[in-house]
Amino acid sequence: MHRSAKKIKALIFLCCLTYFASYLTRYNYAAVLVGLVADLKIDNATGGIAVTGAFIAYGIGQILSGVMGDRFSPVKIVAFGLIATTLVNIAVFFLQSIGAIIAVWCCNGFFQALLWPPIVKLMAEHMPRRAYERATTLISVTAMAANVLIYALSALFLEVATWRAMFLTSALFSGVTVLVWLVGITKNLAAEHGEEASEAMNDATTDNSPTEKKHDPVPMEKRRIATLFLLAGVFPLIFSIVLQGSLRDSIATWMPTLIKEEYRLSPSQSVLLTCIIPVFSTVAILGASFLEKRIKNEAKSSMILFIVATVDLLVLNLFFGKNAAISVVTLAVGSGCMHGINHLLISRVPGHFAATGQTSTVSGVLNACVYAGAAISTYGYAALSQNKGWDATAVCWLIAAFLSVFGCAVAVKKWKNFRTEQDALR
């Protein structure tokens, strides 16, 4: 059964809106971290514990969410996650203790994990392949738009109000999104179920053979995730995915602090400059999609982007501490490359597992690997910067990007063969 273009567009809109709300209620903490640290009179490492804890909870939750998304209603899982993260953001607005903020923000990491794998499941099951690819690109661009809004609002609130206002604003948007999601997705899928019932009735009335019974095509035999990953060459990719997560989120989290401390800018100026990251990331995501359409291999496309990031971060190291503009641009380009790679390996790759019936699980596992890297690096880079300086952190970013090239290179051939085989079954 082919869904109408109108219903596919409506589903894409709902998924984009939900992911926009997810970003707004997840990355707002990192955006106001420089103000939070100053207001609560704590050091960077202590302030970063909440981000690290949330990443750990998010990674663990991704695996659970992935498995749940393949077994229970993705619609209800997403709704629960949105409601819970809304309440957490309201709580942070009122809390005064950094210990309490850390505790509830770690819970937020788990609640946020309930969103992405079920969304991937819905898109993979209710969209043809080309529509799915278009949807993942739009969602990735939507996430970057959310980032622009996050940093713009954060800079505004740090200048004229308080960092706490960012959490209340995010909660308000997320609360409205829950209502739109529940009403919109229920209507969208209910219409589809009605069409399926109508098609089934038409098939029954046109079948004049009493002895011949129609059967659905036999689905591909389910295999263990580890076996699928071995056949597809995903294990080497996971190595690169972990490093990509460490680069993507550590740059986004600590760029305002790095700029403030290295170039003596105000907190609001540092946060506002970080708005450049989503702009470069949007370009990188669109560029990654363009590249993948021609190469038709996410592993090879990611390898190319890692090479670009390696050269970019080499330039950062050569000019670090000497020129603020070069530092800002190279950090933004490096972060953009990581978002482009994330789009390919986390958004696109799971869609090729649709025939296995384990799209949500695959999405959860891969996303968990991203945030395993993010959890380790966010706190680790903060501690490294305090002990060795931000220049040492920049060197580590360069090494991580360079090593990631090899993980993708090893996976290129196996992934190409697996993708071709699975797409033929879809």
C-alpha cells in the first residue's frame, strides 16, 4: 500500500517538529552552560557533569528505546518522552542546587532517548525509501534550525534576563508539540489503517477463487544484531561513530567557553558566535546528502568528510590562540562535518535495515555509540582543558578525526554489498 504524498508530507512535518522540540529541550543546557557556571559559581568540569550524565543516560536509553520501538507503539513512546522532558525543563527553571540540576538532567537524557529510534521506525515503515531519505535530511536540517534558535535565545537571555528563562521557554514549546504530535499522528496513521482495511475488503470481493488463499510475502528471516552488524561491516563504523560523537558534542558544548576564555569575550558574545555552528552544519548535512547520492555508500561518504575534518582541525591547531575568527570558523567547519557524518551513519544507515524488521533497534544501538563517545569526551575535554589548556584539547580533536578515517575505510566494501542486498528486498 502506497501512502499519498499529502500523508507522507504530514508525517515528515510531525517528525521534524518533534525532533525540533527534542533538540530545544536537550541542547539548551549546553548553550547556557557558560552563564550557569558563572551564576552558580562552579567550575567547567562540575557544570559539565550534567551533560556527561545526560549523554550516558541517553546512550543507555537509546538501546532500550530501540528495542521497545520494534515491539511497542512508537507513537506512545514518543509522546511519553516529550511529556517527561517538558517536566524536566520546568524543574531546572526552579532548582537552585547544581546537584539537583545534575540529577534531573541525567533523567532528561533517558527521556530524550525515547524519541529518535521510534521516529526512525515510523518513517521506515510508513515511507518509501526516497521519501525516508528526504525526511532524514529535513529532520537533520530542522535540528540545525533548532540549534540556531537555542544559541540566539540563550545569548538574549544571558544578556537581558537569566539562563533559567531558556529552560522555561523550551518547556513551553515542547508542551505544545506533545499536543500537536498526539492529534496529528493519530489522524495520520488512522487514515492509513482505514485505507488498508478498504484495500483488504476490495481484495476479498475481487478474489473469485474459493480454494486459493493469498499470502503476504515472507519477511526476511530475523538475525541477531551482532550477525547483521558483522555482515554489514558496521563494527568498524562503530569505532568512527564513537569518535564522531566525541567530536560533535564536545565542540558544541565547549566552544562558547573556549572562545570566552581564549579571546576574553563576554558570555553572551561567546554564545552568539556559536550560532555559526548550525549554519555550517546545515551546509554539511546538505553536502553529505549530495555526496551520498552520487557515491551510494554512507561509509565512503563519511570517510571523505572525516578527511575534510582532519584538514580543518589541523588548521585550527596551527592558528589556535592567534586569531579568534579562524578558531571560530574552523570549529564550526569541524562541527559541521560531524553533523554531516551523523546524518549519514545515524539517520541513513538504519533505513537500510528495514527488511530485517529491526530498524528501531539498529538506530538505538548506533545512536547509543554516538553518545558513549559524547559522554566520555564532554567531561574529559573539560578536565583536559583545565589541566593542560584548550590547545591540548584541540590536538585531541585532530587525532580523533584522523583515526575515524580508518574505521570508515575498513567498512566501505562490506557496507556497499550489504546495502545493495537489503535495498533490493525493500
